[in-house]
Amino acid sequence: MHPSEVLFQGKRQPLLLPACDHYAGSEKLMRKSLTLQQELGPLFDITFDCEDGAQAGVEHEHAILVASLVNSEENRFNRVGARLHEPTSIHFANDVATIVGGAAARLAYIVLPKVDSVDEVRGAIALVNQHAVAAGRTDLPIHVLIETHGALHDAYEIAALPQVECLSFGIMDFVSAHYGAIPASAMRTPGQFTHPLVVRAKLEMVAACHAHGKVASHNVTTDIKDSATVANDAQRAGAEFGFNRMWSIHPDQIKPILKAFTPRLSEVNEATNILTEAMAAGWGPIAQHGRLHDRASYRYYWSVLQRAKLAGLALPEAAAAIVNLPDTQ
């Protein structure tokens, strides 16, 4: 039996996505991002931005540009998504018609910003599906930004929607929505990891994601070129808050984010040794170095190898043999 079949017993495995989601909102930056992705491989996703990161006043032309780049040869790995305008915007329907209607087959996902309720998400998904199905796509993934009071309140219900694969925390809009009750210092480190209202919001969103096997994506680091701050934010987001993905807004942020979320070789070796013994024992309990392991811990170590593979880590032969086992399902 394949490890996933044994360890999850027919249940859906938690979703895995590249650990870095890189945002680009101008043609120059979008093309630069595609070039970098071609060089590094599909180790990070690219999100073409139609909202806050894009020029105002040329919304229709920008949507056409996004669709054309998604459909282009430059999109080599089909790991490019698009953040549309919020569903209440006058530009949302045009974004959907132009980008989803014109590039549904090649889109990795659609991002919905500034939603205020699960019902608003459902309505937006219905419009997206209308155009996606007409273009021959029935399974276009949806990412949702949690940056309003209403979205945070409905985070569990939003994460439960089958088509939603990722929730992202939008820290700047969330802090701004408190109209001064949360200081601006909470938009960056260390405040973003210590202010009680921000900590509560992050933890609730992450808990909603993990309850439904979805991906939790951390907000941006606004210190654009400070790689040490980026690395620290990514490490804390993963280790202390349970995020498994993070936004990038500058190419220099991509590698520190990937490194922070990639398992260390020592973790990979430990996971390999434990899973190798587990397989030899028919997935029954084992004792290693005086510690008991069973299927509960096997699921954790299986995820370590899965994340290492997704990050492009050069796996030891024994680890590669485990993660590359043919799936019989």
C-alpha cells in the first residue's frame, strides 16, 4: 500500500503548495518574475496582481495583459495565479470575464481579496466557475485573503469550501480596519507577532486552514530588501504560527522564504529512517532511539518528505525512494 493510502485511510491529504507566493503587479515585474521562475523552476508561485499592486485607471488593459502572460510560453510551469479586484468592485466582473474566461486552462488559481463573508466568497466562486466552465475548466482553485473582520469571523466556513485551497492573511488591511485601535507597528516585526489582536487573527485563520487541510499563507514583509528580516519573519510564521506559505513582494525575498520553509537535511534523514522502519513493520508501531512511533507520527514525517520534495531539495536516495513510490490509488 502507498504511504498516503495507509496513513490517511482514504481521507483527503492536506494540500501542499510551493512555500513562496511572489506578487507582481506591473508588466516589467511580471515578466521578470516569469524569467526567475524559469531559472529556479516551479519552486515558487507567481501571482499577477490586478488590485493594490497594479496601476489604477487601466484595469481592463491590465486584465488583458494578465491573461496574455498566463497564456504565454513564458508561463512554463503553469504555476501562475491572479489576484482580482474585490468582488464588490466595479472591475471584478471584467477581471473574471477577461482573465478566467481567457486563460482558465493555464491559471494555477484565482485570489479573492477583501471579501467580507463566506456568502460573498460563494458568490464570487459562482461567477468564476461560470466563466471557467465555459472555457473548459471545472476545478480552478480559489485562494481567499483574510483581511476584514467578516472574513476572519467566517474563516472556518471559507476554508471548508471544497474549491478553496489557500487562505492568506492580509495584515495591512486587517490592521487598517481597526482605525487606529491597532498601532502601525503591528504591520511589521516584531509587532505583527506580539500584538494580541493580530496574533489572535493569525492563529484563528491558520487553525481554520489546518482543520480543513488547506494551506495557510503568511503576509508580506514590507522591508523589501532586508533578507534577514524576511528570513526571520518566515521562520517565525512557520515555527510559531503554523503557516506553510508566505508572500513575497520582491525577488530578493523568494530564496529566504523558501529556505525558511524547507525541512533541514537532518529532519529529512530522521523522517527517512523512521518511515523506512515503519514500512518494514507493515506500518505498525516501532521504537527508535527509545521513542515510540506509530501512524500518528508517521503522518508528520511523511509531510516532512513531501515538503522537502516540493521545495526541490536534493533528497538522499532512501528518501527519494519513499516519496517516489507509485501511488496505487
